[in-house]
Amino acid sequence: MTGFGYLIPQSVAFEENPERALGVIFDSDAIQGQDTAEGTKLTVMLGGHYWDGWEHFPSNDEAYELAMSLLRRHLHIKEEPTKYHVNLSKDCIPQYTVGYEDRLKGYAERVLYDFHGRVRVVGSQTHGVGVNDCIRGAWAMARQLRGIGWKKMETGLEKALDERYDGAWVSAPANQGLPKSKL
């Protein structure tokens, strides 16, 4: 296995995803060279939105069995692992809810009004939920502060305050802008 791994789209039917898995990360490849332990390392992500509203989550043993079931079916892994670790990370990935854009705009307005450009905001709640989003946001923020950038009346939330962007999703044909040979 090479690559970062894969995600399982919500559109996959329950019959094809009875474990309620979100995806698998190929840690051996994705974080190559970050440890010295031998062997193939995988992370199986279960639950997420599939577990919304659940009062009781699977035990560690049940979660292990679900993960192994998925690996057997998807990746044809039959061997039992020599080591494994099960961890329940409740609410670990922020998910923007209905009305997010309006709340973000209100927050941006409040930060600008209260701090007059003396506070800049960056993070998963404002710039994207992934680690890469946060790093990119922090990098962009640092670059914007160079020179006299720190004197500007900004918050780091200018996109939320931009009247040209209304937050609405736009639908486009799947082949728009792609050469026919790429479809």
C-alpha cells in the first residue's frame, strides 16, 4: 500500500459500510521516517457523523473487531496485528453546522469592532478543519503581518467580511473546464 490512504464517501450504502467507517490512513507511508518501529501501520477511522446521537459507543474490543472487519474486506488483510491501539476521540474533527457563515461573519465583525485590527484570528474554526488548513492559515497570517501589514485594520477573517462572497454553494457540471480526454 502506498499513498496517504482513503476516505469513504457518505454516499456509500450502509450495506457496503456496515462498520460505519470514515476511512483508512496508511501511516507507514503517510508518516514515513517518523518512527523506527518495524511493520505496517494503519489508522482506521470509525464513527464521525455515523455516531451522531448515539448514547453508547462501541467498546474497545468492538471497535477493534469493526476495524479488522473493514481491513479484511477492503484491503484483504487476514493477519491479526502484532500490536494495536484503540482510541475513542469524541468530537475530534470540527464540523461546520448550518448558519456557520453567518456566525463567522458576526464574529469577524465583533473582533474588528472590539480590537480595531490589534487581534488576528486563525485556526480550525475559521480557516478549515485540517492541520494543513491551520498551517496554511498561520503562514498566510505571518506573511500579512510583515512590513506595515501589522498596522492594517484586519482580523484574519476578511473573507467572512467580503460582501462579494455570500457563502452560497455554486453547482457546476462535472466536465466544466476539463478537456474531454480527462473525463
